[in-house]
Amino acid sequence: MSGWLKDKGHLARMAGLFAFGITAFLVFRWLMVPAGFGLYGHYRAGALDDAGARPLHYAGRAACEGCHTDIVEARQGSRHARIGCEACHGPLIKHAQAPTEVKPTRPDGRVLCVRCHETNPWKPKGFPQVKVADHSDSGPCTACHKPHAPKIS
Amino acid sequence: MNPDRRAFLQKTGKLLVLSASASVAWEAIVAGRPETAENYKMSDHWWGMVIDIDVCIGCGSCVRACKEENDVPREPLFFRTWVERYQVTPDDLEHPTVDSPNGGYDGFPVKDKVDEKVKHFYVPKLCNHCHQSPCVQVCPVGATFVSPDGVVLVDKTYCLGCRYCVQACPYGCRFIDPRTETVDKCTLCYHRITKGLTTACCETCPTGARQLGDLKNPKDPIHEFLREHHVLVLKPQMATGAKVYYNGLDGSVR
């Protein structure tokens, strides 16, 4: 009856030891490997959500254009028309979400323009550039150019 | 007696370390996952970018916007994207003069004496979001990876700060954030592109020199651009599977 178990107690002990070891490993692994690890690859799937959950700062020009239709009209046909509003006005999502509470400051009508339009040999030849020192005095460029439609006709 | 006590101390020490690390890991787990973006299916997208050197004016809008949007450290200055300026003697492509004062953050200083014989141009740079990226391959812990929509991201809760990937990137696009001692890099504004917005750098580029593109969307204008221009990726010989395509890239650029 107990013939096949005879002299095999050491095997049972071994099996028990292995079972314990494997269970301990699995428990430890379950504790250590974060949720979602390996779902898409050798990384934590939640990292994608972390990266996607950061706060926004730039609203995007579509948002600005939804409200400021007068500016859209002013820009129509001008060579500035394709520049995103926030390239000049800075990040304004807080304003776009609460327009009356967060009032944007007006950009400096000189520093802003010079950054893009000062003559520099690295710039592409076709880009409108001026030697600022020769072109105007130290006043704002916006004294002559309208920022949303800069051509003086 | 003594050896026993030493063994005991060693064992409890190990146990303490193990349970401490386990509890740290557990904290990360119970912190949970923020909601996945709605209406966004990763498998429908494969992100890349085109950069048109012929129209870049070096205004630095992209560099400033990137810092605003992504809280990139400013003191000292680090960059997820930056603009280099090249001066090349046309017949000596191997020795360009390259500089990038403050990465272009303040725009570029003017040069009064211009040698008409020298070629001048700007080269905006950022992570190339390679899909066979060496930086991902060297990460020992799975803290950096290519997402299913083709963006190379870093898991900041997992990164050890070992700097292998910083070394491995052939384009110099990674740095160690001094505040967290973990690696940081361009995420292609993952928090924006998954919500249907373009990246901060593309949003503020005045000339369209940078354009985000979804290579899996047949209607995306990037396909037409790639068809109609002779484009190149940086260091194609490295076979990194880079997805930032440059138009008008000079042979002197590396």
C-alpha cells in the first residue's frame, strides 16, 4: 500500500520546499511589479497616462479664433495670418478658459518684432528682414505697423 | 554566539531593505493610473515631425514654448528642443562652425560682418522619436520605451538616473533633470497630441518650419510634404528609425 511512498519522504520534502519557494517568488513578484507592466511592452502602461496627464499651457489658435473673430478678420490676407496667436501672446490657456478673470498683458511691440525680423544672415533670403537700427528709432514697431496685419499699404 | 548574531543582523537587514523597497513599489501601485485620454486610440496613430530648414528663421519661439509647456529646467538651462546655427564653407562640409547660444532661447545675436562666401542656416533639433531607438535598448529597467503610437517616453517613477540612455542617444536629446535626478526628454507633447492639439513648438512656429504629423492618418498633410520634398533624417547611417524628417538638410549637419 504505502510501497511507492517508501523511502521517498525526502522527495515530498523537496516538493514542499519548491512549492514554498515558487509561491514566495510569485508573491514577491506580484508585490514588486507595478500594475500594467508588460501590457504594451517592457514598461509600465501607466507611464503613458502619466505623460498624457500633464497640464496644458498653450490653448492652440483654434481656441483663440473662436472668440476673437475681429482679430481673425484683421489678419485675413496678411502675411502674419498663419502665425499662431500664442507665438506672440504667450501661453494663454488660463485666459481662454476664463477670459474675464485672466487678462493677458499686451506684448511689447518692439522686442517681439525684432526677435523675428532683425536682419541676420542665417535667415532664409525670402524672409522680410530689416536692419532695425536703420529702419526705425527706439519706439515700438507698432507705431507704424499693425501687429495683426503688418503691411503698410 | 558572535557568528550567530552577525547572521541574524544580516538577515534582518536584508529583510528590512526588501520590505522597504516593496512598500515603495506598493505606493506607486496604489497611486493608481490617471484616466486614459478619451476618444484617443493609440493604435490609430504613429507620430513624427517634419522640419523645413529652408524656412526656419531662428526666432527661438519653439524653444521658449517648450519650456513653458513642459516645465523644462531653466537654471541651469536644459533643452528638450533647441536651435543650432551653422556656418559652412560650401566646399568644406566636414568642418562647419556650429553654435547655439542658450539653445536659441533668447533668439540669436546679430552678426555684422558677413562673409558672402559662407553658407548660413538654422537647424532646429529635438528627440527624433526613433522606433528602433538605442536609448530604449540600453535601459536596464524598462523606464524608457516607444509607445504604441510611436513616441519615445520616460517613466519618471521608474527611472534610476543611471544615464545609460543619455550616452546612447546619438542626437544628444536626453539630459538629467537636476530636480529629480531622473532622465528627461521631449515627449512630443504627449499630453497635447493625445487631446487633438499640436505640440507647443509647432503651435508657436511662425513659418511652419516645424510640423507635427501622424504617419498613420492618410489625410495628414505630412504625407504630401514627404512626397513632394527630398527629405532626410539625421544620422541615417545609425539606422535608428528616426521619425523627424528634415527638408533642406545640408550634408554638414550631424
